[in-house]
Amino acid sequence: MGVLTGERLYAIVEEYFTRSKSGEFGEFNYHSKEWNRRGLSDWERRAVTNYFGGCKRLLVLGAGGGREVLALQRLGYQVDGFESHPDLVIAANELLREDGLDSTVHPIAPNEAPDIETTYDGIIVGWGMYTSVQGRNRRIALLRRLRARTRVRCPILVSFLYRDSTARSYKMGVYIANTIRRVLRREPAEVGDWLAPLYVHYFTQDEIISELAEGRFDTVHYDTNAYGHAVGKAT
């Protein structure tokens, strides 16, 4: 964390998803049809059922190989997906075509929101994508761009890795990293930044709630059972 540039950290994230295709990470082959046909996880299904019931058209950012897009379309939603990894875009659209569905996963620059005029009824940030966006300011900017794509009180689902605010290992890690980064005149790391093996940020509950608020979403649900996730409503 101390010596790597932001560009290199993102390249590690991209390489992780590229290498998943070889089966190096066990079942987590995000390119495979087996993975992408497994449907929503239990916590995703509960969040969609409880908070997206009145939605018709959804935006999925960080759509990966199409798992969420496929599952949501089967539930009757109109879905537009966006993904930055070019191989995953190809895998997702092959999957959707094979299943005879009319959703599409579009290529997009990393950690960006689509620059389009469409207004969505709800937004889903793909499983774990939010946790790999570097820096609080970038994450809030992303949330604000997504907020511009929806109406007041429409829901957003974000998922993340979480941490105990009292854990000392994160504070020690960022202290060491920033000692090096100051010498190299690089943007400071934040408490919660980690390599595991790709760049991720571990969040506290307060961080998630405050970032959603600055992105113009009120947190209406927060849960760390199974996997950290929160639902916000657009303000």
C-alpha cells in the first residue's frame, strides 16, 4: 500500500478478475456461466424484495459477467448493466444472449457512472464493487453521479467489506503506508485500505452511512450478516 500508485492498485483489481477465469480462485470464476447463472445471493434477494418492489427499471453498475443482470431480468425488471472489465462485458452479453434476454451490459470507464439521460427506478452497485473504489472523495463523487440517474426516494444497494472501528491493524497499516507515501508524494491511504490480494477498503458503519449521505442517499438498511451491505433512498 505504501509504494503502489492508484493506477497500479486498480491494475491489481483488474488482474484479479482476469485471473479468476483460470479457476485460480476456486468457485469465484466471474467469467463462467455456472457462476453467473447461480442467481442472487440470499442477502441480495432480501434487499431486492424489501426495497426494490416498486421499481421497474434498474441500473447495475459493476455488472461483472452478468449474474445480477440475469437474475434481476428473470424477476421481471428491466435492467441496464455497466462494467469496466472488457472480458467480463463480453462474457455477460454472451450469457444474456444465450438466455434470450434483451438486457445489455455496456462498457464503461472504471469507477464511473454512465453519462446518459435515462432515469432509473433503482440502482444496484454490483457485489463488492464499492469496496474497490479508491478514496472517500471518489466514492462520494460516484454516488452523486448515480444519484443524478434516479428520482427522490428511489433505492440504491451497495455492498462492502466491513471492519470493527476499534481494530488496530488497519490504523497501523495505514500509518506505515503513509510514511512511505509522503516520501513518494502520493495521495495518502485511508484507514481501512488493504490488499487482500486486490485493493479493497474495509468500512465501518459510520463510514457507509456518511458516504451515502454525502452522495445524497439516506441509509434505510445496514447489515453485515453474510456480507456487508446497505440500502439508501435518494434524497
